[in-house]
Amino acid sequence: MVYHWCRAANCYLGYFEELTPEQIERQLATNLIGPMNVTRAVLRVMRKQRSGHIISISSGAGLVGFEFSNAYVTSKFGLEGWMESLQHEGAPFGINTTIVKPGFFRTELLTKESSTYAEPSIEDYAERRAEQLAWWNAQSGQQSGDPAKLAQALITIASEEQPPRRFIAGADAIGLAEQKIANLQQQINAYRDLSTSLAYEDA
């Protein structure tokens, strides 16, 4: 069995209008294109041996969009779609995929070395920007999740014969997932009649 872990660490934060195209491209390169390129290199080995397990680190931000984290959220939503599609492509060759969706863990992601903030340029965002900066800066080093426990959990998952396609890691991430499910169900129900009326009449 070959295991492949996809993990990257940088975070571009700021309002979409203030983030430069280059910053967004760098975020996508780190969190999506990079893991794609590395995974492409190991897939041929897994396919030939008819076994393998690809574990990618997504985020609660791959499930729910957040103000001030547009670029990061976009990269994680992309990772989710890519991995979910890859599961269908790899399964016939015995290749499993797992998307790990952590909440806030006490890693270096929010440190000054790993986080880059958009340069302020639009006055309309000034007040909210100040609030967001204060909040994000206060989170670094205070996250509730223990990375060592997450690492042990991933070892447990990697040893399972039928690993989960998704692992929601942390009580805060579970809360986000449950709220997302509830919101989706509410949106479906609100427009169910209109949505189901869109077929051709002779269908």
C-alpha cells in the first residue's frame, strides 16, 4: 500500500477586491495545483500496484465560505471537488481518497510567516477590515485543536481497510458541517416546487 499526504501551508487573507490576481494565483498554486501535480506523480505507482490511499488536507473553509478568506476558501473548495472526482477515477484500481476537513488546529498557518494580508486599498472595507484583522491575529496560537492528536487520528484512518472519503476533524468542524447540511436542506425546501417544475412538459 502506498500512502500520499497532501499538505500545504500558506494563507492569503483579505477582501476579494483588495487581493491581487497574483495573490489569488499563489493561493491556488499552493493549496490546489501543487497537490494536483504531486498526486499525478504518484498515481501511476498506485495504479500499477492496484492499491493506494491519497489523503488531502482540506479545511472547514472547503465547506463554508467566510468573509475575509476568499482566496483560501476558493482553493479549498477546488481541492474538495478535485478529490471527490479523483475518488471515482481511482476506485477501480484500488485507490482510496480521504479529504480531511480540520477546524482550527494550533499550527503555524496563522503565524506572520504563513499568513499574508491584502494591502488596504478600499475605504469602504476599512471598519470591517480592522475587525477582521483583530480577530484573525487573536486566533494564532489559541486554536483549540491539538495537531498531535490529529496526526494520530490520520494514522488510524490510514490503517483502515475502508478509509472514510471525508474525515471532519474537530468539534468546531463538525458544527460547521452540520450547519451546512441544515442550510442546504432549508434552501432545497424553500424552492422545491419551483425547482421541480423545470422539466419539459412531455418528460
